[in-house]
Amino acid sequence: MLQFVAPVGRPLKCLLVALACLSLGSQDVFAGDTDFGRPLQTDLANTIAERGLSVIIAVKNGDHAGCLQEFGSFLDDGLSPSETLMDLGSNTKTVTAAAVLTLVQNGTLTLSTRLGELLDAVPDDKAAITVSQILNHRAGFPESVGSDEEKIGKEDYLEGVFATALRSPPGKTYHYSNVGYALLAAIIENASGLPYETYVVEHVLAPADLEPIGYDAAYEESRSAISGRSWLTFFQRTPIHRASWGGRPVGWNLVGNGGAVTTAGNYVTFLEKLFAGKIVDKKLILDGFRGSEDGADTIDYGHGMVRLQETDQTVFTHAGENILFSSDWRYVLESKTIIFTAGLGDDALRTMNSVVDSLSASGSACRQ
């Protein structure tokens, strides 16, 4: 099951200095394929080759144009990194959270609206759960109900979820839950009167001049990343719709919480515009965090992302993986620096710390 993986390793302390010298001027965020600068490219290429990783990496800093490059098996797939569709895994949740917040911003619902007011046939033990509790994984739902590949419709999925016992009373404890974000996708549909993907594309992404992020609305098999060989794919290399979704259409075990696709460049641009307040009010995002209320060892999960407080900067992050694909991102609030990695297996997660280290050592990111 796709799930969030907490970031580990070296903090981004040196990243502000490392990226300060970017000076590409005013350009489109990812106008074609812009390579990394030679020091960064050489360092990353050597590290990634030594580890045998297959990954696409995108970096963006402030108002400067971004750069992205591919490594490993992606070099031989006939696609450029700017056109390759990647499986976002649980980074789908950040998109779903943004969609929910647009409904909050336009007054369709509030963060305190209860589940019983939003969906039909909600049992008593779940009726008082709030939108905020679901967004922050504090509703008490289990991580999953069924497998990613199960072909189950919305109504059957909801019935199964409502019949499943909660892990803890609503609002009391953090339990990471794919179930909660699938419920948020259902809430988006009921509240907007539109299919989840239609609402996301037309009312969240298109107004911000973003390309689709999703399932059928975004997917083209000819542009899909191709998996490694696994028992899940009968040891064949297969595209995302067969490798991650178990075929089309996508079942409700994935909708809204995992498995959405887009390009690395488009996802970085989505993050940039999200944090710039061009999708929803930035305050709606930042108000989703609890700070140290639950103690230093508790994950500070807000509206579709985790916040890490460093000594001199604030880092937002999320990651996701299944056996076949992974993705990871970091956003440094003070420098507006974004790093995104997506790859095969857990390669995106294994690459992130190397990117941070290489940026700190190289002194520049993109080719100038």
C-alpha cells in the first residue's frame, strides 16, 4: 500500500547558500529540459551510478528557472524527463488536500464540517469526524482497507470503510491513513457535484495554469514510466496503469490518496504555486500544523504534508512509495527551494539525501 515515508538524513541547512547563486533570469519554470550545472551533475551521476538508481530529479529555487535530469534506466526509455509521467504515490495527498482547501476557501465546507454532514450513511462512531481531523490523519481511520489493485467502486468502498472499526477516538492520535484521503476524494465529489479528477483539474490546477495531475485525466501510456521487474508484474517491466493500478480504471483504494501521475516539472510547479498562494490562501496551508502540541517526537502533519522545523529554516515534505515506484519532495520556506525526486522502487527516497548533499557541495544547481 502506498504510504508516507518520513524524511531522514542530513537537514537542508546548507541549501540556502548552495542555491543562492542561481541566476537564470525570468523564464518558464521548466521550459524544456534544463540540465544541472556540471558540478552537481557529475556528483549526482557518480553517486547514482554507484548505487544503481533510476530516478528523475527536479530542482527549483525562487524566481529562477528550474532544472531537471534523468538517471539510470530513464536515460534509455526514449522519453525526456520533461515528458515522462511518474507515479506520485502518496504525494497525491498534497493535491487532494489542496482541492479540499479550495472548497474551504470558497465556503462550500469548513475544516470543522463533520463527516456525517458530507457523506451518506455515516455510522455514529464516525459521524462527528471533522474535515480537519481527516486532513491531518487524526480521524482514527486505519491505514488501508483492501489493496491498491482492487477494483472497487466508491459506494462499495465507503461501505467497507464505514463498517471498519476506528483505531482510536477521532482527534486523539496521529495514524497515517490512506483511507482518510480516499474519503476526502469522496467528499470533494459530493460537495462539488463533480468527479474527483474533474474538480481537481478544472478548479484546482487549470486556474493556476498547471497541467493535469491525476489518473485518466493525466495518463498517457506512451509517456508512462516503466517499472522494474517484480512478482507484482509477473517479472515484466510494465507501465504505471498495470504496475500500480492493477489495470484501468483506478479503484477507490487509490483515488485521492495515491497513484496519481504527472511530470516532475509539473509537480514542482504545483508545489511552487501552492506555497505562493496561487491555488489557495497560503494561510490555509500553514494553519494546518499543530506545532509541538503533541511533543517533539510526533510527526507534525498538516494539510497534505509534513513540517520539519530546523534551527534557521522551515522544511515541508512528503514522500510515497509502493514496491515499484517512489517519489519525494522538500520545500524550504525561507529560500523557496523545491527538490523533487521520482524513480523506480525506493530510488527516489534513496536519492533525496544525495541531492541535498550534492547541492550543498556544488555551489550551484542549474546549468547557466
